[in-house]
Amino acid sequence: MGRTQTFDTAEVVRSARAVFWRHGYEAASVPALEAATGLRRSSIYHAFGSKRGLFDAAVESYLDEIVRPRLAPLTGVPAPDAILDYLYGLREALERAGSVIAANGCLLINAAGASIADDAAVRETIAAYRAELGEAIGNGIRAHCPDIEDAQRLTDTVTALVVAAYALARVDTPGAVHSIDAAMDLIERA
């Protein structure tokens, strides 16, 4: 008869997510994951199957708890200023010393530039995230600029600037903020 699970799975995943977000999949050692989660290797492997299984759970947690709540005001029929509110909130987070976004960027954008992106399932997850981000930004742009002729071009450009900001966050905060400022300027001009 197996042991009864004595830990909160969601808390374990959040703790592991912080390690993966800060260090990336490859550099997140199993001992670091053990220390962060309070679980032994055998419990991690029993609960998640592997380090990769724990990473996949962390990515889902990231999408459900971090990404989608931020994008929620841009889904459905957003308020006219929802896109600017989203970008302004992102800008504030990037400028706030010690914020998770300023310190770590985006878990999925970071993964896109790492070896883990060689895995087809990870590539698919990153592509789906990029599409979800672009769709939300497009909704916000169309709500803010209902008469814009080329909403898709502006959506693609703003999405690229947001992705660039996430990619730069860890190494060039002023450059990341500049990307967000450029996005807001483009929207205001439209």
C-alpha cells in the first residue's frame, strides 16, 4: 500500500515554478527543486514522473496563475483603455525593483531561447502562449481603436514589443521599458 500524499501539490508546483523561472529548465537542479519544494527526489518523481513533468506542471501553473489573469481584461469585449492599462501595468512591474517580472522576465520566453525549446511539446506550448498573447493584445487594440484599418499589423508589432520586453527584462530593464513605451506610443498614434 502506497503512502498518502502529505503535501499541497499546488504549493509544490509554485515553489518549483520559481526555480524554473529564475534558473531555466536546464539549470534547475533536482537538489535545488528539492530545497524549494521541501520534497525528496523520490517524492518529486512519484508525484510528477520526472523533472520534466514538474516543469510541465510549473508551466501550466504559470499560464493559469500569472499569464491568464493579466490577460483577462483583454479577453471577450475589453474596455477601450484595457490595452493601455495592461501595458502600463507591465511597465510598472518592469520598473519595480525586485518584482518577479523585472528579475526573471517571462518563463516561456526564457524557455524559447533555451535547449528545452528543442522539445516539440515545449515549442507547441510556447507557440500557443504567443498566439494567446497576440489574440488578447489584438482584442485590446480593436477595442481602443475600433476604426483602425490595419489592426493585425499593429497587433503583431505590439505583441513583438511585449515579447522583446520580456526577453530583455533580466538584462536590460531600460530597454524592456522602452519596448513597452514604444508599444503604447504606437497604440496612442493609431
